[in-house]
Amino acid sequence: MLVIPAIDIRNGKCVRLFKGDFAQETVFSDKPEEVAVKWQEAGARMIHLVDLDGAVEKKPMNLETIERILHAVNISVELGGGIRSMENIEDVLKMGVDRVILGSVAVKNPALVEEACKRYKERIVVGIDAKKGVVAVDGWGVSGDVTAGALAKKMVKVGVQTFIYTDISRDGTLSGVNVEETAALAKSSGANVIASGGVHSIEDIRRLKAFGKMGICGVIVGKSIYTEMLDLREAIEFAAKEG
């Protein structure tokens, strides 16, 4: 199972939010590229980037910062936040991003997701952010009026192979990952699912690994590694062990 460190970018800085609330922001670094190098040196094979300003403005906003990160590391990078068109997708892939995460657009414009999957296949990932099982869009501030399970099934039909599932109510809280809902989504969709939101300790990694055969293929870690409650290197090594 892959452990993927997150770097959330707002105003060019590496930040963490509490339950997706922009009013509850903690700045961890003015130089996200240095954070990326730190996570690479800890053994990360992929970095999860989120353009928080892009998610709100509905278009990529931190491209200069993202480009510096791409030049600073030589591991895979996935990016989400504000990517709403084929032009956006093509632009960030040309920059060197390995995987594009489509979020709100999966609810609002599924035809775009289908076109992107046909063109770029496994390089397209859909992020499903949910509150009490209902998808949230536009920087998590609006209900998408569809359940996570229903959206996943719809996206699988248009070619999506991998989902990132975030329980917003747990994101940034260190309250423990929602293993049950993540596993249920993997089982019902038949796709690969990466867990996100609330990861606190090695115990979360252990619980997620138990569902690996069901389709949970990775976990995104954020606040826990920034506050040093979870050691990234230790988590990566534990996740890589068989059994």
C-alpha cells in the first residue's frame, strides 16, 4: 500500500486546514518545494498536491509554486484543485504532473471526465470528498447532491480506475481515518481507492492494509506528518511490508 504525503498550497504556501475550513488554516512552510524534498528524502514515491486557491477560484492558481515542486523532486506528483477543463488537464500534464485529480467537475461535467479517461487513462483520478456520505464540491463548500457511492459507480462507467476518498469531517482533525466508508466505496465501485482524511497513527495504516485485497491501494497523510504525530518514513516502511 502506498503512503502519499500531501502538500496543500494556498497563496504559494504549504498549509493545512481543519475540516476544509479556510478560516482554520495553519501555515507550515513558505517554501512548499522544500517540504516536497523532505518527503522525498523520507522515502515517498508520490506526492499529493492540492491547489486550494484553485479549488475556490475554479481554475489553477498556484502553478509557479507547483512548477518549483516538480523541479525540486524526481518522484511522481499528482495534482488536484481547480482543474475544470481539458486545457487545464493538458497544461498540468505538460508541466510534469503524473496524475490529475478531478473533483467537482466529476459531478458537474462527467463528459469531461470520460473524455479525459479516454485520452489519458490511468493518469486521471477522481477525488470524492464527502460529508456524511454526500459529495461536496467547490472547495468543499457546496453539496454535490449525490452520494459518494453513486458518483463512484457513474465514474467507473466512464473509465475511472482510481478514486481518492476524503471524509471531510475528519480531514485535518487527526481523529482517525474512515476505514469503513473507504472500504465500502472500494467494494461497491470495484475500483482502486486511496484513503484520505483524519489519518493519525500507524494504527490507521494497519487498519487500511487489512482491506488491501478489497481495493484500498493507498493512503494520503497530511497533518499527522506535519505535527510529527506520524513518522512518514516509518509509515512508508510499515505499509510496504507484506501481511
